[in-house]
Amino acid sequence: MPEWWQVDTDLLRTIHLGMRRPWLDPWVVIVTFAGVGTYQGTWLLFAALRPKAGRFWLAALAVAGLVAPLLVEKSGLAVAASALVALLYATLPSRVAWGALWALVVSGALRLVLAELVDRPRPGQLPFVMPLENVTGGRSFPSGHTTTTFAIAAMVCWCQAKGQTSSMAAWTVLLALLVGVSRIYVGVHFPIDVLGGAVLGVAAGSACYYFLKDRLALGQERVGPDSPSAEPDDETVRADRD
């Protein structure tokens, strides 16, 4: 067995078994569900459409975002995870949400390609692994949950760096870190899978920011719930550029 594989396996054992506590399990499952791309995408779309969509459509999207997890996962923990994502993402300014949605899609697509090329099996094959999530098959490297969550966090961080001070970026980074650790805790990814997902996510989110920053006028407003309720319209943005 290669040395790096042994280190990866030992670290998996330490987190997956050494940190396991019955009272902690449901909380970690909520965090790991928060990394599901469909939950993230739903609430990013909600934030992106919020300034212009009618109340009916926003309400319908919000209901779908909370009900669908219960129907798909058949677990109240999934609903709690979607609510957690809503708490963080639904208040993003529209342009930032569009950018984060692009980061989610691009990073997710890149992850699928890379996973196909690497074709690493999940750790469920190891005798000591007792997964808390029902994952059958699939490829392990890189972690998809980690990839998309870090891509979104990178986009929000870049927007904050070019805008005004807000705590939203710090919360998105914290969520990304917790999602990454949770994927190891629940026993569905190796630590290297999570590290690879974090690197890919940050790279994809950063690339999306630099590609979209002028098109979406990113970084021109605060990022977070303390943002002004009114965003500059297109004419104001064009005047600022001139």
C-alpha cells in the first residue's frame, strides 16, 4: 500500500471513528446534506430572482426548497439542511447569487469529468467504515459536495473583497469547511477527496468570478443580510463604469 494511501486511510479512520458521537451524528448529517447541489442551486436561484420575480413564484420556489428534501431524502434532517442553506444564500444580492450559481454549475461539471478520469472507489469498501449516508456506487475523488460549496464560497469571498465589509463570506467559508469534514465523518469520502474538492471548488469559483465580474458588475455592493435593500439598476452601473 502506498504511503499516501495509508495516511489517507488513517486520517479517515481518525475522523470517521475517532470523532463519532451519537449526539453529534444528526448535526453532522444536516451539515453534509447542506452540501447537496440541488439545495444550494434552489436557494441561489431564489436569491438571483428575488428582485424581479413575483411573490407567487418566489413563494413556490421557497416551498419547493423546503418540501423537496423531505420527499427525496424522506428525512427531516434534509429539510433542516435546506433551511440552513436558505439562511446563508437566500439573502445574497442578485448579481452575486447569479455568479455563485454559475460557480456551482461549472464546478459541478468539472467534478463529474475529474471523477470519471480518476475513478476512485468510495471508502465503503474498507472493513471499518460504517457510512451514515446511503451512498451506493459512485466515484470518490473529488468530493462533489465539497467542490460546489467551496466554489460558492470562493465567489462570495471575491465579491466581498471587491465590495464592502460583510460577514457573509466568513459564514460561507465556514460552511464549506464543515461540509468537507462532514463528508469524511459520515464515511463516504477520503480526506484527499475533500482536499481535492476544495482546491477544485476554489479554482472554479475564482475563474467564474474573473469571467463574470464585468458582465454581472460583481463586487459593487455589500454581500450579506446587512446589504442595502435596493441594488443599483443597470443605468447606474453603466454610469459608474463611465
